Amino acid sequence: MRKTERFKVESSNSLWQIYKTVPFWKVMKNFIIIQLARYTPFLSMKNWLYRTFLKMEIGKQTSFALMVMPDIMFPERISVGGNSIIGYNTTILAHEYLIKEYRIGDVIIGDEVMIGANSTILPGVTIGDHAIVSAGTLVHKDVPPGAFVGGNPMRLIYTKEEMEKRDMDEI
């Protein structure tokens, strides 16, 4: 189960009420920073932009590939450990706006995690250290440390123990 805070809304849908939930100028600033970072080829510059202006926690030597899209409204709720790779065009959401409510949740990505291209990470999930998320995965629940997951909906492909056994068999 994802760990999100839920906020009910009245009358119109929650996205129509967006600037009651997050300030306009914050969204505008975040949009500009994210667009700069999405296109820059310099990994250290991306991390600096994310840490400095979006208040994201980013570990050392973490790599955000081209076109990664962190949450535009609540990027400060995203944490990525050290030496991780976030693949091309991945979306990391810390919010979801629904008809009768909106939800906000922290996204925690551990150390040495590999997230394949075109994945989507929903709010309120934790991806454990050394996990691998295959390309095109919808991460809708927590990923155990060392596990290999993939698909839409996401499913467990190999546990940490099965991955370790596979690694030993290759030696």
C-alpha cells in the first residue's frame, strides 16, 4: 500500500483547485528548473539544480538521464540515494489529483537503484537499495531492497535472494 496523505475537496475536481493546494509561483519556478535540468547533458548540474532550487535530496553520483520529469508541485518530497540511475523519460510523482481528493506522498529511492527508461513512479512508494526497475514499469507499490521488478502493473520478477543466486551462477 502506498503511503499518501489524502485531502478531500468540494465542488470542482481537485486539479481545478490546484493553486489552493500549491502556490502558483512555486509551480512556475519548479517548471523552469525542471525544464532546464531535463535538457542539460551535465549530470552534476542537474543534481545541483534539483538540490538547490527544488530541495530534492539527491545522493552522490546519482544520474538523472535526459528527459526525467520529477514532480513539478512537490519535488521536495522526492529523495534519491547515492549512485542510482533514473532512466530516460522517467516520471517521478509525489502528488496525484483526483476528482474528489488529492494525495501527496514521499517518494524514496534507495542507493544503487537502477530505474529503466519510461517508468512512472507514483507517490508514496519506497524503492529499496540495489533494486532494479525494468523499463516501462508503473511503480505503484514499494519495491523490496535488491529486487528486480517490472511491468504494468508492476510485479516482482526476482527477489534479492534470487538475484544473488543468478549473480553467483554467472561466475
